[in-house]
Amino acid sequence: MKRYLGTVTGAGGFPGPYELALDPLTSTLETAKLVARRAEAARIDALFVPDLLVFGAQGTIGAQEPLIFVAALSQVTTHAGLIATVSTTFHHPFNLARLFGTLDHVSNGRAAWNLVTSSIGERNFGAGELPSPEQRYARAAETLEVVNALWDSWQPGALSLGPDGRAVLDPSLIKPIHHSGSFFDVEGPLNIPPLPQGRPVLIQAGQSAAGIALGARYAEIVFTALPTLADASLFADRIRRQAAAHGRNPGLPLIFSSFHATFGATAEEARHLVRERVEAIDYERDRALVSDMLGGVDLSTAALDKPLPESLLPEIGTLNRRRGRAEIFSRLIREGRTLRELIVSAQDTGHWSVAGTPSQLADAVQERFEAGVLDVLSLQGLADDRQHDFIVNGLLPELRKRGIVKPDYQGTTLRENLNLK
């Protein structure tokens, strides 16, 4: 089967919860519905909803609950997949199996789970200290063992069509899972019918060694922040070699990359927009961004226009949060970047950032796609009329002309549209 690039767009609603509090008659779903309609008209494969579990994290005020949000969007869409971000660190696998199983039913087979292990939020769940990355990923692995077993606990033929046209249940084909592990004891079986997709599509986010190990073993798609082609190549080779060692098929997991795009009608306009953004940076305030990328290193007295000394680099294995980002910014420091340059890079938090015309951006996408290190692309900003125009009337037609993005949906489920078994 021909390989195509999958496409995803964010579906966060606006106005947000604070604007909503000021005007109870305005729904936060309205802009998300606009994005959903635009996404389906453009044949974008899925809508993505992120999550934050604290107030004020990374310059935000928090997020609304993703599963409820995408469940609402399932009723105003027919083809787009629905990706909800949910942490394994603070949720129980039996509930997760039921929640995502129900989402798959109400959407007729369009559910996907973006699994995260959470580097923030522990104080809201009575967890005390945040568990180490190794502990969080061990819990995530066991969660997946349980959830997958629950989804598989209904064997083929357990539910069939009787001669009178009514459902016939064979209880002998519905098996308990009898799971007893380090984190959970779950009897099973799952108490909802078999899912339209068998299992929702599993997406996993995490670039540390522990995150890569989990993604290589279980994930069908891994979400990444890979600023350069070299980064993407190293990551894809690393995770797919580990996946192959688990006996997984070549090409798995798929690489889902962030894409911070600055569009211009001309290359000069795009460069101008980038210059404007850089000129607006508050370099003293945004030292904190680089500090956060490095796990909390004190940069308050560091010179802006000199390379940071490597003695400031954190020991990655000692960090309890966001090791993947710390690795990216540690490498930039070893390359001799100044603090000012690092602050500019931190505006995109280590993500892939490209500026240019739609054709030039298509060139950048095509390079990674043909290198085999890009399988799913994040396209953001459909709620903005200008960004929407550049994406649906510029970038996507160019990618379709080159045979990189498929011309239409290929089926009714998300698995069909992403060519996943």
C-alpha cells in the first residue's frame, strides 16, 4: 500500500474557561467546531487535544478535560480522528480502558490515546513527590498491558447477530484477565462491547531513554519535538531499532512531528514575520524558558551573548522532568550557542520550526518524509483565517500534488486513514 503522510491539527477551543466565565452563553466548543469543520473539509486525519494538570504551567492557565472535549467533537464530525491526551501516572487502567473504549464507540472507530506520563501535576493527585521517569514509565507499561488485555478480553464471536436480528452474547468467549502486577490488580473482563477499531490508536509522547523504550515496545505513533533532520534521523533510527528487537513490523512506530510553521506569501514576508517575533522577545524574562528546558539551571547571571559553559549542563539521568528537552538544549550548548540564541530557540521549546512560502515549507516536509523520519505532521492554526488559508489553499494542495498527502479519507476509522492494522 502506498505510504502517505498523516495530518493532525489542534482542536483546543476558544474562548477559554476565563472568557467563558464572563459570558456563560458562549461555548468553548464553538471555535473547536469551526476547526473541526475546516479540518474535515481539508481531509485532515485527526483532531488533537493536549492537556495540563496544573494552573499556570508554562505560561498557560490550564486546559479543559480532553476526553469530554473530543467526545463532544465526535458528534459534529464524521471522519476526523479524535486524539485525547491522558496521563497514565494519575489514572487507573480499568477506567482508561472504559473511557477510550466508549470514545471509540461514540465516534464509530475514530478514537486515539496520546499517552503521557506527566512531568507536572503530582500535587493535585496526592502523589507527594513526582515519581522518577523510570517509575512513571514502568507504571505506563503496566497500564498498557492491562488496558490492552481488557480490550482483548472479548474474543471473536463473543457478540454475534442472531437469527432474529438481535445481538447474541456468548459469555464463554469473554475472559477475565487476572492481572496482578507491581502497580495494579485487575480481574476483568472489560464490561463494554468490543471496540470498532479493536483498540484505539495508541500515540505516545516522550523522548527520554525511558520514553523511547516505552514507545518502541507499545506505541503505534510517537509524538516528537525534533528541531533538525539530523535529530529526526537519530531518533527514528534509535526507536525503530528497539521496536524491531521486540519483533515489531518495519516502519513502526510512526513518527509524529510537531511543526511550528511561519507562512509568508513570499520568502521575504516569512523572514520579516520571524524577525518581528525575535525583536519582540523579552530576553531577561525568557532566561527562565531556557532554564526550564535545562531542568532548572540558574541562568540569572549568565551573559546573553556568550556561549554557556558546559559546566552548567545538567546530568540528564538526575532530572525528574522533561529529559528529552534537556538533551536537545544541552546539545545546542555543546555546539556553542549563546544564551541569546538559546532564548530564541526556546520560543519554540525545541520543536521543528520552519519559515517560508507554502512551497518552501512543502520542501522541508518532503525532505523528512522521503527520509523516512516523518509519518504524521502537526498543522496548527486553522482557527486563524490567514493561517487556514496558507494551510488548506497552499501547503496541503502542494503536498497532495507531490503525492505525499492522500487526496481523501481512505475509510471510516482512524486506523484505516493512517494505514494502521
